[in-house]
Amino acid sequence: MSWSEFRDFIDTFRTDQIMQQLQAWNVGDLNSNPWFLGGFAAAVLITYFIGWRAISAFLVGIGGFALALSWTVAQGTGTEGIQGGGLYVIVGGGAVAVGLFIYLLFIKTE
């Protein structure tokens, strides 16, 4: 891989291109999609009651991050997103997702 190919690869991780891709995937609509919410809730509950605590914690972490990201993209990007509370949503939602992940994986004992 040459330097120019590496630089082109790294340029795809610019914030504006990532936000364009997330909006193209309609990530902002996940927080109101009942199939997404129900599917994640069902998967978490099934794995939790079967006894697969690590997988349940992993799903809670991924689902929480996806929902926080969805709410943040729905709020908007740039200064309008910060004024609309998008920053608080991603920080608060991420903290809750990480907290649940840590609780389910490390603290919750049988």
C-alpha cells in the first residue's frame, strides 16, 4: 500500500464524510423504528434469561450506542445539534450504555 492509497483510506474517516454516511444509512430513524427497538429488546431479554450474561451485556452496549448515535444524528450535526441537545444525548446515552455494560458483565453476580 502506497502513501497516497493510505491517505485516501484515512480521508474516508473525516467527520463530515462519516456523518454523510450515517445520514445515508438513515441512522437517525432507528430510535423510532419499532422493529429495531423490539429486536434488540428481545435479543437482550432472551440472552439474559438463558444465562448468557456476557452476550447480553455486549448487546446492551451495542444497542445503547446505536440508540445514542441515532438520537444524536436525529438532533442534527454542527452547532444546531449542540443547541438542540445532541451533545448531551451522545454523552449521556454513551454513559448509560457503558454503565449497563459494566454492571451486567462485571458487577451482576448470581
